[in-house]
Amino acid sequence: MKSYPISIKPFGERAVLVEWPSEVKESILADILDFMEAFKALKILGWEMSVAYNSLTMVYNNDHLDFEETQKMIMDCHAEQAKSTSSRVQHLWTIPVCYDLEFGIDIQEVSKTLNLSVEELIQQHTSHQYVVYGIGFLPGFMYLGGLPKSLEIPRRSEPRLQVAKGSVGLAGKQTGIYPQESPGGWNIIGNCPVPLFNPSLKEPCFVKVGDKIQFHKISKAEYELHKIEAEVGIYKPEKVALHA
């Protein structure tokens, strides 16, 4: 696995920001995740880490953070990690989406803007695998990379005050799922019946940064079935292991 140069800067009194090259690349994300695994293996208590595209925020929840000492520790760990072979396991998740007009409230307008038929839009949206580059904004909200250029479309000029839970949208170079009802300005093309975030579980979000997502078109009847299965706890998302 390729290792990239990193830079480290203070990020408040108890945190540092570790930055990789300013590019959205799967290999850079892999280097970040490999570093995280190597750092966790040091078993130093008190650290929390949050990854986003090409950076890693590291927060120290214990005593005062010595920046120079921390900087050296991170650089040494990154150098050692570059010599090892990754053993991370990622997953490809198949996520059901109903593109019915009841849910895809913008799909006709989007297809017209992109000069695609609704069927072509759905086919392109479901034929790609998307990399999870980050989880945030809302609990369980996945930042997905890999949207084909033919589906790139600006955010709505007027955001909605309420976007339904499970809504699948397009905005700029990204696609994503709203894990709960919230305001939002993405173009909504469908809805996913499966909750992506459950705070009552030990692992509230079953998808991890570095995993991949592929959307699967389902009918309205299948949507209602999966929604019931999810509510009673018997729905199991399809996944395939991918070794990093």
C-alpha cells in the first residue's frame, strides 16, 4: 500500500489535525485508515479520531497535549505503518432504494436537467460502487465518493426545511442518504427503507469509513417489506468482505 506524506498542526488545546495530500483518492483514504489502525495498536488511552477525505482530526481527552511530543509520535507511527502490510477488512454493502415518484420527488427534474431518462438515471446511480469517505453532518450521514460525472448536479437553489428520513439525494459530485429527517438542499431521487443509524446498538452505524456502497433498485412493495423487516429487527443488509 502506498504511503503519502503528512503534515501535522495544532487544532485547539487538545487536538491535532493530520493532513494528507489535498486530493480525494481511495489510496489516500486507505493510508489514513491504515495509520489509524497502527495508532490504535499503540494502545494509548484518551484518543479519539475522526477521518474526512484527506485529513484526520485527533482529539486527546486526558491531560494537556504536548504538541511537539505528539507530532513526533504521529510521524514515527506513520513511518512504521508504511513498512507493514495492511490487514484491514472493508465491506461492500448493497443498499436498497425505491426510486418511485412518491419518494424521488426531484427525480424527473434531475433527469431533465442531466438530459437522461429516469430509467437511465437510475441505471447509472445503481451501477457504481461508492467509497465512504466520511460519516458526519448528521449521525450516520455518509459522504460517498465515486459519483459518475454524468450524474453531477448542483444543490437545489432553495433548500427544503424538511427532507424525509432515508431520502437518497444528489448534490455536486456526491450522492448520499439522509439518516434522519432534517433540512437539506440535495436533489432527492429515492428513499432507503433501512435505518443507517441506531443509537441503541453497540455499533450505531453498521457502515464504516473505507467501506463501499452500491445501491439496488427495489419496488414499492419491496420497500414496504424491508421497512417492516427493519422495524422488527430482522432485516440484514447484504455485504461482501473486501480485503484492503
